[in-house]
Amino acid sequence: MAERGASFDVVVVGAGFSGLYMLHRLRSLGLSARVYEAGPSVGGTWYWNRYPGARVDIESQEYCYSFSPELDAEWTWSERYAAQPELLRYLNHVADRFGLRDGIQLSTRVTAAHYDEAARRWTVTTDGGETISARHVVMATGCLSVAKEPDMPGADSFEGASYHTHRWPEGGVDFTGQRVAVIGTGSSAIQAIPQIAAQAAQVTVYQRTPNFSVPAHNGPSDPAVAADWAANRAQYRREAREAGFAIRAVEQREDLALETAPDVRTAAFEERWARGGFSLLGAYGDLIFSKAANDTAVQFVADKIRGIVKDPATAEKLIPKTYPIGSKRICVDTGYYATFNRPNVSLADLTETPIEAITPTGVRRATSG
């Protein structure tokens, strides 16, 4: 543990993907560094986010470090899209493989960082009362480190069990025979809802804004894909860095949707849908620049949702109609839309009847009309 008054070239806040790499990189440059991590483990978002179904939405072969060919060669991913436990194991492996643990102080939250212009140094304060001096401070906290806390009247009065996807119990939750309300349909809900519905007696999903979601087609890692990556690693890493979304799997085409015959365009979308993941957005070069072109992809996904969800009214509520596809990060799911065909799952549209309050026994909504 760092002593009061310790001094480093660099203080790094957060021991997730970026914080671990930053420590390794700084050491390779001959700089002294200390990482402070609020959690009791390395892993960042992959330590905290352990809700049912939590997994990466970029293919495992790409969602990993690129700085070490040796690391790539010695780690074999078990799934096309790695789940949270495997990602956490990977990050712990990296911490051990590169001898990083002695530079990381766990269970320590940085509470303040003040810069002295004259001295050109930072004074960093932790919740343990430590003060550390540093030339530089790197915030490796990421964009998912602070949970969106619900602000609903009566939330404290609920007499049942309540969970937040950001603070999921380490041992998991058994929903067998339970009635469950899921509030929100963001990425974590889209991953969790199919898992919860497979256990619970009844699930009500409360949705304000529907999200575009595309299938992952997840499964065990294909040895042929892994071998191809190993043989072409340098080229594929370069292609990823040069890709529009920094994701090689998107494979951005230059063809324009609006200059393509409708049947050919639909066939291209079908091929990308069958491929899965974010690849749909790369089907044509004008999808993210032209609203008219984007509308063709929106219509394609809407028709897919209508084809999956048996109840027409539910399908229409699940189709986003107020923003273009890709203007928010699309979700990647495993069986999300099909979950609404289960007899124990229902959808509550909060744009029609918003939540008024949480009661001791459940959720009270406004009267429609």
C-alpha cells in the first residue's frame, strides 16, 4: 500500500482494460506509476457488471489487447462473444502475465485530484486518507463506471428484493417462481431479460424507449476462425484500426444503399443479419450519413422484429421509431425479441402509461388516456 506522501510519475484511476494496459505501457517507458481501483479486483466494468447474460458485444477475437502477440497466442476464447466471467478471467490473467499486481492498489477510491500550476504536479487524495504526488493523472474510469440510479417515488418502500444491474450479487439471483419487473430496455436489460424470463414465473418489462438490437449468433469459438486470426494477426489488427467503427467485423462497404436495387439491398442486409453483431451498419457506406439510406436499414430491422414477435401490437412497441439506427450504439442480443413470445413475458409501454410510483408490492402506472 502506498504510504502518505508517496510520489509517482503517473497516477492511474481504474484497473479495467485501459488501466491495466496503461500501467504496462508506463512501465515499459521507464515511468513510475500506481493504479488505484475502487473495487476489490481488477477488471473494471467486467468486475462490476455480472448481471445475467452479461457479455461483450464485440467478437472476442477483437475485444482483447493487441499489444502482445504472445498474449494472443496463449489465450483461447471459449465463445464468439465472451461472457463476463471469461472476460474477468482474461483480465486477471493479464495482470499476472505482465506482473502488474504490485502496481495496483485495490479497494481504494480516489476522491480528489488537484493540480498545482506552479509546481506542475497533481495532489491526489484517496478515501483512505492518503495523499499522493504525481506529474500526471490518467482517468481510466471508462464511461460505465457510474451507475444510473433510479429516481422513482416510493422506491424505498418496496418490500420485495430489488436489484441494479451495476450492483448484481456475486452469487447470482434465483428467480424461480418469482414475479419480476424489469425497468428499462438498455443494453444490460436486453442481455438480462431472456435469462431472467427463462427462470421467473412472470416478467413485466417496462419500456420507455425501444432499442435497435441485432442478433449475436453466439456460440463456441470456431477453431478455424482462431487459426485464421493467428495466421493474419498483424493484418487484421491494422484493418481494425483503420475501420470506421474501429471494428474489423463491421467491414464497411463503399456501395450506397440509395443507389442499390431494393432486392439486392435486402439481400445484403440479410447477409449481415445472418452474420450478426454490428456488421449490419457496414452494409452500405451511406447508412450513417443519409437519413433516407438509414431508413432502409430501419425498415429492414423493423420487418425482422415483426417477423420474430408474434403479437403485432407488442412488435410495434419494440420497434424504435424516433431515431435512426446507429445514432445510438445498437445492442447485440441472444434471443431478446423472441423472449416476448413467451407466455410469462409482457411489455409495458411507458410512453402510454408512465410509472407513477413504486409501491410496497409492485409498480403503479398512470391511467392511460
